Amino acid sequence: MDPSGPRKERRLHAREIVLKEATITTEDAEIGCSVRNQHENGAELRVAAGVKIPDRFVLHIQADGATYRAVVRWRRSERLGVQLYGGSPDI
């Protein structure tokens, strides 16, 4: 345990742990991924190791019937933190 006390939460939005299949759409590819947690303005995605994901793409979450414009905010191995915009079926 850290002697300086409990870790301070820096997130602005509460995360909801989920497991949803999704598709990343770029200019030249469709890439399967999973959504591991999601909140009002963002999500954590998991992609296969070695897959190159651009900084901006369209994300379609099949279970929600929603499509978002996404911007990558951080990357750690197969994990991506993205900021989401939109959420309608026809963006």
C-alpha cells in the first residue's frame, strides 16, 4: 500500500465495465475490436497485437447500434483509450 494514502481518481467520468464487440473503420480497412469499458465521452478498446490503428477513425458498436467518430488519446500494447463523438447510426 502506498504510504502517501489512497490513489486519487483523475477521471472526469465514471467508467462502466462492458464487453462489447465493435468495428473500427478506417479509409482502407475494417478492424474488429472489443470495448472493455465505456463512459459518456470515451472508451477503452482492445485490438489484436500488431494491428496498426490510426489516430482518428469511425467506431461502430453493434450491441448499441451506435456509430461514433473516435480520436485515440492513449495507447498501451493492445489497449486504446479513445474519445468518442456522435453516437447516431448515421454520422
